[in-house]
Amino acid sequence: MNFKRFLIVFGVCASVFGVASAASVSDCASNLKIDGVLTNLYKDLKLPANGSGISGCENMRFYWTSSDTTFLKNDGTIAARLVNQNKTVQLSVNVTDGTQFETKKFDVSIHGYEPYSNYLFIYFPANDNENIYYAISNDGYNFAAMNGGKRVVAADTVALKKGLRDPHILRAPDGYFYMVNTDMKSAEGWSSNRGMVLMRSKDLVSWTHSTVHFPDKYKGTNFANVTRVWAPETIWDKDYQNADGSKGRLMIYFSLLTNDGTIPYDKVYYLYANDDFTDVLGKPTYFFDRGSATIDMDIVYNDNDGLYHAFFKNEGDGGICKTTAKTLTAPAGKEGSQWSKPSGTLQQTKEAVEGAGVFKLINQDSWILMYDCYMNGHYQFTSSPDLTNFTFVQDTKMAGAFTPRHGTVLPITAKETAALMKAFPTADFEPKVIDIPETVAKLDDGQVAVKPCSGTKIVPYVKVGDSWTETTDLLVEPGSSITFGPHPWDGKIWSWSGPAEFGATTREVALNDLQWQNSGIYTVEYTNETGCKSYEKIKVVVNDPEHPYVEPEEPDTTLADTTESIGRWNVEFSAVPVRVQYFNMNGKLLPGKPRQPGMYLRREFLNNGQVHTQRIRQ
């Protein structure tokens, strides 16, 4: 029944029972809201079918339609995403009481799939070791020092002061990685810094470098009198207007202090980089300060609220605060006016802190604020759903090879991780691998739509005796004991199924005194932190000659022929099952429909005489 026909039929009933008026239909549509962040949608929407429980919408029916079901189904389910780019879809709802209807439209921006697997931490380790180091992580909290705990960039080869501090790294739209550093050696004093080091790389392994020395660059101006050019960082200014009419350029921002009184306390300024990141354009422009010394600013953009969030340290007073802006820059003559009144302190400790670093967890609507508890020898990690409310997660003890000071974290792909592991070997770290999801459609503009998420690769480790091995095919003797221990280590949800009604919900599972009944296929399901599932099968055969293992029957995937010939006519009908049987994965007939979670075989006897067998997940 089409929508207009439905209105005619339902309208008769509506007029008899005197339900809502046209005015209330309009009011309901006007006030109707959808739960979820429509400006940056990560999860499926739950769309109501009627107005039950919704004030002002009682007795109403809702009919939803997506403008592009390749990406968003009519029921609000996310069907696909673009890679590293949001996709906007219009969701329409017809609200009706049976006699009148009103249409309301919602713009939904589906969050793009982030093709990353791991996190790279770039830092310097100590005041007496001002070089660049790398560490790597699977979860964004727990890091392993790369390159055997040795430096990856030597300061004396790139910095005028022979010291590199406060490294910040950015992945830009042009495919390059950009790093900026404070050019300073603390042994010469906290006012010995006169510039910054600019670095660029295609692969995170080989870097080009340049220096910007303010006394030379700005000779004859007050900027030549700097005593601090501290903690430079970059951000891509998408609104910057280039001379050729294109938009977008790297902004570099930093805190400045001069010895001539023109900048009497640390204030944040900014510049734009030239095309090849070897120099800066023009003179510094005032950006922000809190009315007293302001340093270590770190800016991120949040698609959820459309705001730039700038975190900074209250130098002298202590603590990390935040200010926000709708635009990155302000009109000429109103510099700094774009920023809001600063927040209160956000750190979740009473310790002295500095070097705020903010990054988003991969394919999750969750942020991390980390900072250096520099007086007590550790980093602290906090989490936030909105960049406003923060919760303590853990302290990272600065011991052994991993001793980070002020640095930043960058999400990286599985391919980039593999290249870094080859260039900078890292013992005792097994990188998590998440591939780009399967392509579901190729668009006219050359882009591809991929499935909403991708599962984490499972590495099938099995322990036999005292040794672990990576295998999916195992032969053991009767009475043996084995332990399944697949990776990743930092797993979220595990679920097992297998022979003899086996089931488990832990990553590591021990099986003792194995007998022939335990032979078969063990299936493990892993759900990662984004809710995506992956699977692996491990075949275990107990070598019992009296009960040889029989491979399970492969499911019959042949489609039923639902056409019969009657005389000269072909008559089609739908084949339906008249009897159903269930088997475990070893082919044993079960007494009925299985209740335990796991993989099973379902055999259907159809009313056209054919038999179908298929694997099912219960």
C-alpha cells in the first residue's frame, strides 16, 4: 500500500475516532528530534515508527526515507562510509495522523571511516636528552618505545641549538607529515630559545628539515628580540585563501616572549608556512592569551559541535584550560576576538602539569587529553566524550625505555606501522592490524563507499605443552592439553564455540585431557572497541585411530530450483522447508534447535523435494 493510499484508508478511521488535528501534526513534526549527533554520526540511528512516548506526537505515525540508501538505510542503519571524509545524507520523515501529513527533513553527516590501526607517540625524553623518539601503541594508552629505546632524529643534525623539544606532528591533506619543534637546549636556560625547526616527511622515517631563526628572520622588528618561541604546533587552516584561488594552508602557532617589553609575557601568535615547509610567510599575528603567561597550546577541531578547541597551560599559575572558537582566525583588527572565555582547569590531578596533547581514538567518538606530570616523572591520560568533561584513565610511568616528555600522538595505518617496525625494530610489540573495509560501491566522482567498519585481524596463537605457536590446524594425542590465546592482547569481547558444546567468553581458554569428541572446528569471534567483529577458525584433531576425525560436510550453496514444468507452462512457487535438522560442526545430529552460542549446520528439507544445508551462527 503506498503512502497516499494509506492516508485515505487510515483517514477514515482517524476521522471516526477524531485523532490529531492538522495543527498537531505540524507541531509534532516541528518538535520531532532524533537521538544522535547528526553532524558527525558514528552509530546507527534509532528511528521511532510512531509517536508513542513522544510528547505532542501521540497517535502519530512516522515514515522515514533516506536520500541515499547506499550510505544510510531508511531505518537509520549506517550501510556505508567514505574513507576519511564525512558523507551528508538527507533523512526525511512523513508525520501523519491519517488525514494530514507533514514532512520534516534532517541533514545527517555520516562520520568517515578512519583507515588507521595504531598510534604513534612522538616525544623527547629528558632535559639532558633533547632528541626525537618514537613509541607505538594499539590502544592509545599503553606505548612501547621503538628503535630499542634509541632516538630516531638526532637534534645536533637539524637544530641550531642542538636541541629538539616539544615535537608536534600533523598528517596534512597533501599526504605529507609535518613536524615542528622548539629549537632549544635547556642547559642554556629557559630563555635561550630563538626559533623553531620545521620538518617534513612522506613516510615518518626520512625527514627534510629547516630552521626559522627569529633574530635573523625579523631583524629590525620586535620579533628579533624573542627569548622564547615555545612549543610550536601546526593545524590545517581550511579557510586560508591562497594567491591562486585555492584554499587551505598550514598554520604554525606558538607562544612568544620578548626582552624589550613589547610582548611582556608569553602570548600565542601564529604564522603560515610556505609551500614546501622550509620557511614561514610574513610576520607573526597575535592569536590568544589569558591575560598572563599562556604556553603549550594544542588545537583540535571537533566535528560534533563545529568548534575549534584550544588547550593551553597557565604558565606560572599552573593547570590546563581550554578556549573554543567557531573560526580559527578573526578579521584584521580583531585578532584574538574569536576565542571564548577560558574554562576552568581540566587536568584530573593536583600535580604540576604541562604539554597538553589531545587526540581522538580511531573510529570512536571519544577523545584523549594527555599531559606531562613533569615534576613527578609520568604522563597522565584522561578520556572525554565531548572535550569538556574528562575522566582519569591511567598514569603512564616514565621508566625503562619509554620516558616521554612533551609530545603528541598520531594515528597511523597498518602499512605505516609495518614500515616503522622495519625501520625502527620494536621488541615485544605486536601491532594490531585493521584493514580498510570491503568496498560496497564506486561513486561517480571516483570515491568509494566502504562497509561501516572493519574487524581486527585475529592472530591464532595456540599453546601446546610449554610453547606457543601460530596455527589454525592442530594435531594432538589423546589426553593432551592445549590453550587458545589469540591476539590482540588488548581485546574487548571474545566469544568461542566448538565441538562437544564448547563455549567460552575469555581470550585465553585452556582445554585439558582432550579426547576424540573434542576434535573439530573451534570458532572465535572478537569484537573490537568500535563494535566491529572478526572471526577465526582453528581445527583441532585428536589422533585417535579408533575414532578418526571426519571433516564436516561443506554446506550446499546451490539455490533451490523453484520452477516446475506443467505441460507447456512454467509454474513458479516459493520453496519452503517442511522439516529442519540441526548438527554440530562435526556432523552430529542435535535433538533440536541449538541454544548455545556458536556455529552449527542447519539442514532444510524443502517442499520441492530438495535439501539445503547451510552454516548458521546461533
